[in-house]
Amino acid sequence: MIEGKLVRLRALRAEDAEHHLRWRNDPEVVHWATGGDPMFGPVTAEAVGLAFETMLRLIPRESAVLTVEDLADGTVIGMADYRDLDPYAGVVTVGVTIGERDRWGHGHGSEALRLLVGHLFGSFPLHRVELDTWSGNTRAVRAFTRAGFREEGGAGVRCWWGASGTTGCCSG
């Protein structure tokens, strides 16, 4: 487990599927997380179950999906993930989604991102952390910027974070 002041990141559990099903069927969560990408939702319980079978077997040296819990009450509020980890090139891609709308705008996603990035830099020889979002998700862009990410190249590009933790980028 990785703990901050607001959130805890922990290993994904099978029982977390119910939260993912709810979030992936919430039009507002889907809108902000993906720009309304129809591949993200709505989904059936069976589809989430199949996805969870895969997520529970991910190899942490390559990728992982973590559960974000609110430390105040232990509520499962979102997910954080990393993927495309290449320790030889020193690059990884990360993502955070806070699925519980009542927790939006309170710093939970920003802290989850900082904790995840800090963990990855401490565990792997990285020099670049990438992430992406769509330009309309201004709340995410602000959170990424506060975390030290900076735009690289314009709309639709990936983002990075320098190994020093002081430079980076964010798509716009």
C-alpha cells in the first residue's frame, strides 16, 4: 500500500469490480475520463468481469491497476494505473480516474497521481512518465500541471515528467 494524506493506493481486488462497473456506466465519469469514448462505457457486468480477470493477472514489472481509497473513511473512490513500463528506455504511462463524483475537486486525484509517480520513480529507473487526457478535461489538465507535468507539442500528445520531478508536460 502507498499512503498519502488523503488517499491510499492499494492492490486491485476482485470485489473492486462493482465500483468499476458503476463508474463505467456513469455518463459523467465516462465523459470526463475519456471525452465520451464509446469504448469506455456503458459496459455490462460480464465485460467488467472479463477485464478484471486480466487486470488481476497483470505483472507489476510491466503494468498494474491500483485502487484509490479515501483515507478519511476507507471508501473506494477511483483507480490509478501504469502501463507500457519500459525500464530500459526509462518510460511509463500513467492514469488516474476518480469515479466517485462527490470526491472530485478535493485533491484526491492529484495526490493519487503524485503517489503513483513517486512510487514508480522509486521502484524503476525512469526518466520520463507520460500521461494523456483530452483537451476538454480542464480539471485534469490543472491537476497534471500542479503535479509538475507540462504540455509537450499540443493537443492530443502524451505528457512526461522529468526524473528530477521538476519538469514535465501535459497534453492540452
